[in-house]
Amino acid sequence: MLKLNKISLASVGLYVGGILFVVGFWAYAKGNSTLNLVGFFYGFPILLGGFAFKSSEVIPVPVIIPESESVLALRKLQETSTQKQLRKDVTRYRYGIKAHLDEVLEKLGMSPTDEERPVLIAIYEEVSQVEQTKGAYSLVLRFHSPLMGFDFWQQKQDKLTRFFGPGIVASVDELENKEVDLRLISQTHQEASI
């Protein structure tokens, strides 16, 4: 099934505007003034809008591990509104921002400059294997962080937990190639068991 949030609005604008604009030129050459006006008056602004959107487009982050049935079932039971909003925001086209989660990282003090800001490169969902939260739903955000060391991420771990809100505990893991996994683990299963 085709999902509208997976379609680039910029590409639609470029294709539709380009076709209308070319039709306008063709109609001008053939002497068809009505079609000529439609092509120029609608095609050119739509084409410009497509270029404007394309220049500020941030593409969706890939999901690197497909969701299993057990993760989907756990997501329905334990996913918090923050996890849901994050998952939806980073897996769709966005416009008018520099990068996914740029404002969040700035508020957390993890984006002193655009060059130093960690870049979100992938996400996936899993069942937590961490001892304190074993069996809980976890949304994992993978960042490429070449200029911000893992020690800095560890220092921010408590702040990340507080920022992402009640019902979530943040955990960071260091990977190869200066990558960091930020796990946002749901705590709703613990509250239900108490």
C-alpha cells in the first residue's frame, strides 16, 4: 500500500511543475493560447515550489532491522507517545530543518555547531535485552558521531532520559566507526508489573 508520508513533496512538485511547464512551451509553439497559459501560469510556480522544497528536504532515516511480529505486538502494548512521534518523524520526508532531531540535540547541548552535531543515520525497534529493562519495547536511534566522543554521550545519558520524558529510560552504546546507539526503552511494562 502506498503511504503518502513516504512520498517526497519536492519530487511531486518538480514532476508536475516540469510537465505543465513543458506542455506550456509545446502549446506556445503550436499556437494554443489556452493550454499555453495553463502551462506557464501553473507549471512555473509549481516547478519553483518543487525546487524550494527540494533545497530544504531531509530524507527519511532507514529502518535497518525490519520489525518482527513480537516487536510489533510489544509496540502496541508499550510504546509511549514520545517514541511514536519520534519514529514517525524520522521515517518521513521533512522540510525546513537542517537534519533529523537537530533541535532536540541543540536543546540537549549536543550540537554546538552543524559540523559537530551527531547525524541520525538509522533506526530500528527491538525487545530490550538490558538487565534492568529486559523484555521492554525499545526504539533505537543510531547516530554517526565523529566529533563527539562516547564519553560525552555517557555524560548526557541522564539528561536524555529526562528530556524524552516519563516512561522512557535512555541508554547509549558505543559501536564501531564512531557510531552510537541511543536506546529509548519503554518503562510502561515495569509500572504494570509493580
